[in-house]
Amino acid sequence: MIQKIDKKAVQDAVQMAYDRCKNETGGKNADYIPYLADVPSNLFGIAACLPDGDVVAVGDTDYKFGIESVSKVPTAILAMNQYGGQEVLGKIGADATGLPFNSIMAILLENDHPSTPLVNAGAISACSMIKPVGDSDGKWKAIVSFIADLAGSDVAVIDELYKSETATNFNNKSIAWLLKNYNRIYDDPDMALDIYTRQCSIGVTARQLATMAATIANSGVNPVTGKAVFKPELTPKIASMMATVGFYEHTGDWLFTTGLPAKTGVGGGIMGVVPGVMGVAAFAPPLDGAGNSVKAQKALAFIAGHLNLNVFGTTRCVMAGKEPVKA
Ligand SMILES: NC(=O)CC[C@H](N)C(=O)O
């Protein structure tokens, strides 16, 4: 069944989600990265980017917060854009780990590859793959410009966050060198880790995340700028990766409840992709035990249910009067 929705339906759903969730008190800020512990916990914003580039936004949607693991998604797309999906599948994989995002055990259990670019091990491995290999400045320029192309506007590292994470990333250092031990890292481990830490420390807004999600939903064409950012055949690849492990060990519960491919970050952001329809995003710092924003997941779950966005359902949602932007 085809269900047509228009911009007003999206505006109403976003506003209702905001009103229903704004007083939610569950969860707490990440504190293993000291900077994150000090971000105001009452911040809350929701944004949706439609196929014609129109953005609907409510609340703190212009506040720049740490993208953290949501940054794993653009780097995975960039690696697939540079090498092809099959090579990333072979070198890293697309399997869920069923374990926490920073699990060392997952590497020991997945002895033939780190399992997915959307957990720390696979993301550090993905950073090591990014061309030009061996050239830290060149890699960084490739990653940060790719994220800006997806977001439709410039992004930059939050220096205080980068310093805070670099001073405390002992577990990720172990991951990087354990990947070296298993020949599953493709550049210098310390360099790959620094690139990964810098990408996690990029400041983004909920509006920018929604635009990134809409670019994925629109087969790689940014609906705000009209720029073709990546090869269209990669949308189903990255959307399936997000659906498989976007919420870590709670991904199954999330997908069962919402049917929305999405990726979380410990900075409090969540980005959701409705392929062929739109991108959604929400931001609120307090997290659940798996590192997923409590308010943001409740808000996006409401929107997905209210607008019938479940990608596994028999109802196909289309945006009335909003022709997708083509490159
Ligand atoms: N889930 C997350 O957002 C984790 C990202 C964080 N930079 C880390 O490596 O631990």
C-alpha cells in the first residue's frame, strides 16, 4: 500500500515527538570521555530533511555536538566509494557483534575480520583503509570533506572534545594494535586511531545529521545542495549496515520496534534513514546503557510509527509533492 505524506504531516509528527519526549528524564551523559559529561543534559532537538531539501526542525537543532559513532557511517560509505562494497565486506565485514561498541572480545571472536565498520574495531579499520594510505593529512581531508558534502555545510573538530578523547582512549589503542596483530588494519595503527578519534570529535547539528541521512536516502545526492556525493548503489549497503548494528546490542529491539535503519553516537545524536523518502535525526545527551540517546530514540521511534516509516512494512511511504533532488 502507498501512503502519501506531505511536509505538514512531517512537521506535525516532529512537533508531537518533541512535545511527548522533552520531559523524559532517563539516561545519563557519557562520562568516559570527560568533555561529554559536561554537555548540558537538557538539550533536545529533532530534524527531518525531505527529498526536495526542505528541513523541518524543532528544539536545539543548531547546537553543535560531538558526532561520535554516527561518524562511522560516512567513513564506511567513503571506504566503499573508494574500494567498492565487496572489498570492504572482505576486509571488514557487515556482521553485528551483539556486543558493546568498544568490545575487545568481539575482535577475538571474529578472528577472520573485525565484523562491521559501525563498531569501534571496524571503524578504526575503515579509517586505516581510507585513501591516500600512509598520508594522515590526505586521509583527514578526504574524511572531513566527505562528511561536509553529506551534511551540506562545513564541519570542524571540537578541539576540547578531541583533546579529551585522545587523553582517555586507552581501550581504542588496544583495539588498534590488536587489529594489527590480526592483520586487519591497513595503515599505521596509531595514525588510523588518531584519524578515528578526530572524526568522532567533529561537531555537528541535528539539522546536519538529518541532511546526511537524507543524502543516504536519496541515493547519494544531497537534496539540499544537489551534489552527487557517493555512488547510488551504496545506499542499500550502508542502510543495511545501519539496520544490522546501528544501536549495538540493542539493534534488534530497535529494529523490531521501529523498522528504521539508524546509527547512534555517545554525543547524543541519532541519524535515521528512510530509503527513497527522507532523513531524520534527533539529539539529546543522556544515554542508555548501550550508549544510545534515550530521548532521541523515543522521539525517532514515535515519528517512525506515526508516519509509517517502517522499511519492513507493507505500507510504502512517499512524500507528496516533493520530487527528489537529482544531481
Ligand atoms: N558509540 C560511540 O559513539 C563511541 C564513540 C567514541 N569515540 C568511542 O570510540 O568510544
